[in-house]
Amino acid sequence: MTLLDAPQYNARRERLKRNLTITGIVLAVLIFFGTIFWYLDMPWQLWHLPSEHRINQFFAAVESGNLQNAYGIWNHDPNWQQHPTQYAPYDFTQFQKDWGQASDYGTIKSHKIIVAKSVGNGVVMGVDINNGKTPLFLRVDNKTKTIGFSPVELYTGP
């Protein structure tokens, strides 16, 4: 067979081969990363990042001793001092008892979010405070961005 006797170029067949090759590569990459995400349970954790950031901001303010700022983060209202009667059910004096130096945890020096899960219209998080034995469960409301104590406790494992 000489160069002049070569088979005729089939554009349709070449296009099909190219598309199948690209599809195979894309599927292999998706399966690879999907397996990693599934194994590490990452996609679900990524959904909770805004709520986890809010809890971390709150605890950073508590750990630094700035309880007024922490109370503003708790209520998602940095100007809470201009209308304190709005927060009468959980006022600042009760907040100081719960989160100040005289709280059940003493002076809060460290925290770590150990579990987070969407429950209803919010995110419930188990927070380990000062390397304690049992986590405290807090809830961040997705709509109002307020923080509160959660009636739901999540399984944290053995």
C-alpha cells in the first residue's frame, strides 16, 4: 500500500473517537475526586462552612474576653446595645453567666467543632470546649444567622 492508496479520511469517525476519549478522561477525573470526597465526607462539610465560620467568630470573641462582641454575634446584631429589650428572653446578664469566667466551663480558652449536621432550617454543631468530655451543641439558624443552644444532640462516635 502506498501513500496514494491510503483509506479516505472519515471526519465523523475521528470526531466520535475524540469525544469518547474526552468523555472517558472527564469521567475518570470525576470518579477519582468523587471517591475522595465520599471517603473524606467533604461535600457535606463544605455546606456548613458559613455556620462554622460564625461559631468560630463567636468563640474567638468569647476566648478573647470580649463578651459584648460575642453577644452581638450570638444575636446577629452588632448594635444590640441600642435596643437591649429586644433580647429580653436571653439578656446580656444571663449571657455573661453562661459564657463568662463563672460559667460551667470556666474561662474558655479553646474550642473545636467536632461534628456538624443540617437539621431543619439550621446547622447543629457539637463544639468541644477546653478539651471537655462532652460537647456543647449549638445551632445556627440559616435565615436569621443567630446562634442558640440546640435541643438536638448529634452522635459524636465512640
